[in-house]
Amino acid sequence: MSDDNATAPAGTGDDATSVTAPASHAVAGDNDDVLAVDAETEDTSSITYGSLASSTTSVTSSVLGYRLENGRTYHAYKEGKYLMPNDDREIDRLDLQHNLFIRTFDDRLGTTAPPNDLGANVGRVLDVGTGSGSWAIDFGDEHPEAEVIGVDLSAVQVTMVPPNVRFEIDDIEEPWTFSRPFDYIHSRAMTGSIADWRKYIQSCYDNLKPGGYLELNDVDACPVSDDGTLVEDSALMRAARLCLEAMVALGAPYEEFGRLGAVMREVGFEDVRLQRFRWPTNGWPRDPKHKELGYWNYDNLAPNLEAFLMAPLTRALGWTREEVLILTMEVRKDLGNRNIHAYYNMAPQRIITLRSGGQEFLVHENILTRGSHYFRKCLLNSSQFVEARTGIIAFDDVDPASLRHYINFAYHQSFFSGPAIPKSHRQPGGCVANLARVYRLCDRFLDAALQRDVGNALVFVLDHRTPPPPPPGRKAPDLGMWIADYAEGYEMLDSGDSGQQLLRERLLGSFCKHFPLSQFREHSEAVANHHQFSFELSRRFADMLHAQANTIQRLNRKR
């Protein structure tokens, strides 16, 4: 990217300072209190809703053009890199979202970072992923002394702009070739569009003056609720998980903002500060500001669900247009349901340290509290559970390996339903044992939602496992690891719990279905230390042999 016609920048500083997530130079946004619900919304009602200034890129059909897909238009330049449409409907949504950001920031164009102050003397400004160009135009109006450049893949910006504002069509993941550094770089809603965030943040750092500011604004992909009214099997949560899965498949995974703050420090930024805001899904909050933000956010999302879901699900997950439209109808009902007290975080969740067996695990708060009554109580400083200690929860009775698998499955719940389980999970290597570990640990953490998903995953694996292929040069597969996985999983489950006992019975049935007695005897060393499993399986095989013998006797008598 280049800007050969740039004017001289104004103002420098001493230190490189960064502002991140949803933004900025150090301020208190929403506190961590639970949003109060407006009592008047506690009913069954729902809500219903009734060209380029200048560019350093040559203006060719491939740059200014577009492509038609599923009834919407998308950018043609660097086709497929950005998942949202670029038609008039999307431009209107971007303008609405721009106003939602302004209302969130109390009628400012950003957070309390100094460049956003009305009286600030700002030199050169870069707006990355400028979209409709609304932010760049408004910033240019507020700061006539500044030179504002907006960059995007699509040429959809208006032509009537302030004289100090111009737009370029380019790909910010390519090497940056600006002639002079910037005083302020503004980046909004880029999560899911960047394949390598470290490279992107490094490019921002390299193109800032000393003392310059970087502000990142973004929103969590998954909504949360403080009171459990947003359940895991809701259409809203299902759509969020599908989008996360699709972005991984498309090579631009959703990035947790907590990690981006660490990356910024590693790159060289100083005074990295995080500020949290919340966007409710509709007007359910009692607080007037959050109620207003909820109405704005509903209008931002509900009429535009097709734009958010169509490209990710059809391109990455093989959905049809009709299937996506059906899902959008279901999600729209959840968004309008005022009895679902959900909101989107515009910032990272608090990072919680879990300690077990001398090992520490860093986990986002919303991952822990999404379904676990135990972690909700701990993180509310309840005296009911004594493990909580100022952001650190330590365990004496939890195996570190089991805790690691619990965290892994909590972060990857989108893999829990039916065919969504990767094929690798159906093969040897600890799948059954790991699922059993997590299932049992869900009892410890009072996480019924995750336990249900893990139980479904375990049943699916047991029903769909296929024998592993033989190693190279051998005719028969090595079944030792496979058998040991069954044995360990069986003994992980508690016979005193009715649900876990049913899974134990299903596990034994799956084993006998896949393995004859001869193979079990041949690989008996794999279960030498699993006496309970060996005993129960031997009894199961004995019952099967006894039943077969009785059947043969009956047949002989008939003859």
C-alpha cells in the first residue's frame, strides 16, 4: 500500500503506545457488574423489524468490480478474503454499526485515547478496513488538520468527502509501502479477516511514529448471559459456533482479544490498555444506555443475519442457501426474545488462572462460566467454594490432564454434535479416555450443558469408530493403543453414577462389537493394569459364549 501524495504529518511523541480491545488508552468502560433486567421486558414478547475519491491502485474492473453470490455482491479484488457482502444493504448496515460504536463511546469516534479528543492536533491517520468510510469521513470533519487515509478491499466509499480524506483499495495483509508513518491507526471489526494477527500488528507498529496510537475495536463472536437464559443449544449459540468453525476452515480464525494484548506488548507497544463494553441483543436491560445499545444492536444484527452467516457457512461448511436462511429465521427469534438476557462483549473477558498438580492454565472467564454453576459461584467470590482466590482457582483433587481436556472441549464445543466430530477423534489415541475424563469432571464443575455435549460426543464416537489401518509393512493393525483407550475410558467413568454407568455399558458393548475374544486375548497386555475393565469384559465375553452355547444346543435339539 502506498500514499505518495501524503502531506507532512503533525505531532510526534516519545513512546510507542497502543490501545486495544475495543479500544483504548486506559479507561473504565462497563464495569463487571451484572446487567440488570428491565422488569417490563420479562414476558414472552419478542421484537420484530418491520464510488472512490482517490486510490493508488489502478482502477481496473478487477478492483472496482464485484461478484454475485447467493443473491449478494462481494468484492472482486482479492476475491474471497472478506466474508461480508459489499452491496447497498451492507453499506447501510455498516453506517448503522458506525453509529452504534459512537453511542457506545458516548458520542466520540473512539475511546479516550488522546487522538479522539476534539481538541487534539492529529497528523496522519490510517483507518484500516474502512468499509463505508463513515469513520474516516467523520474523523476528517472533526480534525481538519489531519490527513486521513481509509483502506479497504472494496471500492464502496462515497465520493463526496472532506478535502483531507481519501480512500485506497488494497489488501492490508500485503506488505505496507506508505511513504511516511502515521500518528494514529484505527482498526475496527477486523477479527475473522486477518490470517496472521502478529504480522498485522507488527505492520501497524512499523508504520506508527514514536508516541503514535493503535486502537483496535472488535466484538466477541459468541454472546454470553449472566443469568443462564442463553442456553448452549439455542439457535444463537449454534450459529456463533458454526461461524467460529467456518473461520478456522477458511484460514482466518476468530482471535481472542486477550491474546492480542500480549502480542502488542511483544511487538513493542507500551501502555496497552483494555476497555470493556457490552452490546445487548435487544432492549432487555434496565439501564437506559444499555437498553438503547440493545435496540441499536438488534437492528444491526437481526435484519442482516444472512450477511453474517451466508458466506462462512456455504463456503466452508457446505451449507445450501436455503439451509442458511432457515437458520437465520431461528436465530432472529432468539435475538428478539427479551427473556434471553444475552449480550456481546466488546473486549476480552477476564483471564482466569486454574492451578492443578503444579500446572497452571489460563482460561477466559466466559468459557468457564458459560455452563458451569461451580465456576460462576467461584468467580462471584462466593464462599460456597473455597478454591477461588483473586483470579486463581486451585485444585487438589483434579488431575491436570483431565483439566486440560476439559478446557479444550469447553473451547471447542462446536465439535460436539454428530458429524461435526473430526474423523481424527474416531481413531485411537485417547479419544474415549479423554471424553470420559471430561464427562466425569463436568460433575465436579456442575456443568450439565457441557456434560450433555460430551456424552453425546462419546456415544457418537463409540457408535462410529472404525478399526485403524495396518501400519506400513504389516497386514494387521496394532490394536493395543485402541484397546487401552477403551480400558482407560471405562475406568474413568464412575459406576456409582447412573449416567456414567450407562456409558460404561455402552462402552463395553462397543468394544465387543469391534473386537472378537481372540483379539482381546492377543492384546491382553494392553489392559494388564486395568483390572476392572478386564474383569467386566471377561464376564461380558463369558456371557456371550454361554449364550452362543445355549443357542447351539437348542439348534441341535431341533435337528
